[in-house]
Amino acid sequence: MLTTEQIMAANKANLDTLFNLTNKAFAGVEKMVELNVTAAKAALAESAQHAKASLSVKDAQEFMAVQAGLIQPLAEKTAAYSRHLYDIASGASAEFTKNLEAQTAEAQKKFMGLVDTAAKNAPAGSEAAVSMMKNAVTAANSAFESVQKSVKQATEMAEKNFAAATETAVKASGAATKKR
């Protein structure tokens, strides 16, 4: 049976975790806002510069050259923005995942403690039921760990695919610009 102190300690720990995760979420949002403001300022400055360059052209060929010169840097900046945004999101996700794993490990440890206490206090002749319960808990923990590993592998593969796709898009944009 849980004591009042244990319940209060658990509530305090949960509240601390909530505030910690909320602060991390706000930090992620703050980074995204900062990235967007920086990107918007840069885009505005580049648009003004491009508009001035477009207005100073003397013929259609020069106009096409100015337009073509915009494509490659734009593709690279879009890719860099996407990578930065992805890094912010994956960093925040990693923080939440790490916290969830720690909370889960602690809950598993406490539950196994309860099972052990119940086993010690179980009446004679209930060893088979206690053993079956311990085996079920162990199997559930193993299944959960397998799912965690699969999710981590899928996340790593998605990150590699994202990086490869971004690099391919930038190279393709560069190749298309050079052909003009």
C-alpha cells in the first residue's frame, strides 16, 4: 500500500516532469520562430536584391540569366531551412523520447518491486501463479524494448532517407541550373 509521502513524491515528480517537458517544448517552438524570422528576413532582402537585378536587365537573355541564377541558391537555402527545421523537431522529439524511456524504466522497476513484494507475501502454494505473473511481466518488458528498438531503427532510416533526398534535390537543382 502506498503511503501519503509516496503519493506526494510521485505527484511532485510528475509535476516536475511536466514542467520540464513544457519548457523543452517552448524551447523548440522558440527555435522554430527564430528560424522562421531569420529565413523571412533573408528572403525579403534577397527578393529586393533580385527585383533590383531584374529591373536593371537590358534584354531577355540577361533576364533569363538573372532568373536562372536565383534557382540554385534558392534550392540550397530551402534544403538548409528544411534540414534546420528537421533538426529542431528531431531534437525535441529525442528529448521527449528520452524522458518517456526513463519514465517507463522507472515504472517497470516499481512494478517489478510490487510483484516481488506480492510474491514474498503470497500464501504457500501460489508459487506457480507468482512465477507466471513474473514471466508475463518479463515478456511484456521484452516486447516493449523490441518495439522501442524498431522505432529507433525506423527513425534512423527516415533521417538517412531525408538527408539523401535533400542532397539529391539540391544536386538536381544545380544540374538543371547549369544546363541553362
